[in-house]
Amino acid sequence: MSLRARLTIFYSAVLGGVLILFGLAVYGLISVVLVRQIDSTLQRTANDLIFVIRVDENDSFTFTQRVSLDSSVIIQIWDEDIDLVAMSPTMENDSPFRQPLDEISLETNETGYRNVTIAERSYRVLSVPLSSDEMPIGILMAATSLTIVDAVQSQLVSFLLVLSAIAILVAAFLGWANARRALAPLSILTDTVLSITRADDLSRRIPLSTSPEDEVGQLIVAFNDTIGRLEELFLTQRRFVADVGHELRTPITVVRGNVDLMRKMGVEDEEALHSIELEVEHLTRLVEDLLILAQAESGKLPMDLSIIELDTLLLEVVSQSSVLAAGKVTLEIGEIDQVAVCGDRYRLKQVILNLISNAIKYSPKESKVLVGLSQGATHAQLQIRDFGSGIPADDLPHIFDRFYRGDKARTRSLNAPGFGLGLSIAYWIVRNHGGQIEAHSEAGQGSTFTVRLPLNSDDCLPDLDIAAEASAAPVDPKSPPLADKD
């Protein structure tokens, strides 16, 4: 059964239940009002008769004055010997009414109302015991027909049933139409999902035909966002596979060519073996970088946490990088504060070395690279600035993507070797340390790379959950990450 049908049946059933309760309340209220009116008439008639009834010396009942009775009321007066001493003149010849109207009250001699059936008709009977000088002398019975009450109740039941049936049918129709209109976006959503599944096209979106504030609108917006993210992930995956394939193609081609050359020559060629060795190392580095990046992105990058003197580590990396900078650029050390952080020494060294290497690599000859370290209230801030060509504004939002290179090239050259993975790894290492990494650059003015890391705290323990800390660290999405320009 469809959701539309279930909703229609449910709300129709609820309305039916409400109408039944309402009908019972109306039926009971009207019945009580009508019976009370009859009881009031019977009580008034009985009081009028009791006021004029007298008993003479012979224990005979007499009336002191004539009483005008309601024509719908039947009167019986029975003496103590259960003899009928008086009754309504109009009923004297009607044998059923010469019998006690209420035999039970005649036996119990109690005042009360009772519904009885006489000649297959319903009557309401009031029985009032009569007494003189506190001695019982008889009983007065006043009765009136309940035909009108029965007719009103019967018509009321019929009216309520017909009205309830019409109301339920109208509610079911309107509920069906409203459910159809309200659930129409869900049908569109289903059709879109099926079309996406059949056509494998994640570019399709569900049109928002309702308010984005209601539940269906929120579902559509959330679904479109999910499809958008899935599309982005699939595109990223495809680009990743294409990039890896491209990166692997060149070393594999070189290895295969050298192997074929040695096979044709029938001798080992030292130069070919050296080339194969270089390409194998190249492939090894690529695989290792991809493994590190996958671990870092998943938050499962192994960390050997300890207290790190970041200023000492920075000076060590600068000293090692001087070999790369020799003859090309000058490494200048600016202000360096003594700063201690909680982190993995090897991973942080990898980040700093990557940033300085990039700065050297893309700086023009006879320029300089500035390195500085300062301590804030809660974070240590490392800055590395070069005076190269800078990063174009269009490249800044993408510089942290895998295999991204600022010049859009995918081939390695002697001037800019690498895979385009270095700063992606650096970004995730910093993130896994609970820090931030960003870049500011202007074309022709160079680039400034900034890394912020939390200061050392007493809870820096080897079993610290770095992944949880990294996920909780705020990262400004508008701040572009550093780019691996190669």
C-alpha cells in the first residue's frame, strides 16, 4: 500500500473516530434534555394532583377541585389494596392501561422514574407514594409516551451517520489530493534517483517545487547537496585515477624501454640499470606519498607524539635546506621565538622541509627566502616567504588538491620535479596536529606560507587522539591552503 493511501486511510479513520465521539456526545446530550423535559412535565402533573387529592372517612379518594391535565400524560391512582381508584378518562376503555403502569414501583412503594413498554410502545413513568398522617394510602403513577423521543433519537442517529459518512468521504478526497500534492516531490525524487541509477548521471538535480522550509523541501535540498558531494567525489576520484595513471606511465615506459634495450643488446647496460633504479625510486616515493596522504585524510596517520622544540627543528631544517639553496637563493632567518608544541617530530619536519623546498624551487636566482617563528597566546606561527612569481588567484582555491600544479602541467621537468602531493600531505599533517595551514600570494610579489600549531599542553601524551583533535580544530574555509606548485 502506498504512503499516500496509508495517510488517507489514517486521517480518515481519525476523523471517523472524532465524529463518532462527537455523535455520541450529541446523541446523549439531546436524549438527556428530552428526558428531563418529560420528567419535568410528569413531576409538575404529579404535584398538581397531589395538591388536590383528599381521602375521606371511608378511605375514598376525592379531588378538591378540577385539575387541567396535559393530554399527553396518563394518570393512575392506586390505593393501598392495589385497587385502581382513578385514572385518565381518555384511557378508561383501554384495557392495557387498566393495569399498573409500573408494577415494580407498585411493589416497592418508592418514588422514581422508570421506562416501561405498554402495548409495544415505550413510556416514561413517574411513581409517587401517597400518604396521610405519615401513613401510606396509595400510589400515584403519571406516564407519558416516549414516541417523540424515540423518533428524535432515530432521526438524530440517521442524520449523524449520513453527515459523518459525507464528512469522511470529503476528508478522504481532500486528504488524498493534499497527500498527492505534498508527496509529489517524493515521486519526482524517486524518478530522479532511478534516472541517476540507470543513466549514471550525477549532474541531475531535483527541482525544488515546495518551500525549502518544510520537511519535503529540506529533504530535497539535503538530497541535492548529497548528490553534489557525490558528484564532486566521483570527479575527484576520476581525476585521481587519471593523475596516478599519468604519473605511473612515464617511469613504467622508461623501465620497459630500458629492459627491452638490454634484452636486444644481450648485455647489462649500466646506464640503463641506473635509469631503471631512478624510476623505481620515483615509483616508490609516489606510492609512499599516496599511502601517507590516504592515512592522513582518514585520520589514521601514525603519530609519535612528544614535546617538540619547534625553533630547534626549524633551524635544523634550514641548515639542511641550505644545500638546496646554495648558488640560487639566500635563506634568511628572521625573528624566531622559543616555542614548544605537541607533535610528531618527523611529520612536522616533513612539513617544514616541503615548504622551504618549494620556496627555494620557485624563487628566482639571487633572491631570498625568509623564515620566521613566533609564539601567540594559544598557537605557534611559522611563516615562510619567497619572492617568486607568486600563485595566481585562480589557482589558490585548488592548490591543495592531489597532483595539482600551479602551471597546470602534468609532466615532470628538470626545473620542477615532483608529483603534486607534497603540500596535500603537509596540509593533512598540520590538520592531524590540530593546526591550520594557509597561503597568501600576489602575482609577481611572491607567496607567504603560514602554519599555525597549538602550543604544548599538559595533556600531550603518546595515546592522544590526534584524529579527534584535528576534526575539532576550526579551519577557515575561505583561507586557501598552501599549494605544491610543482
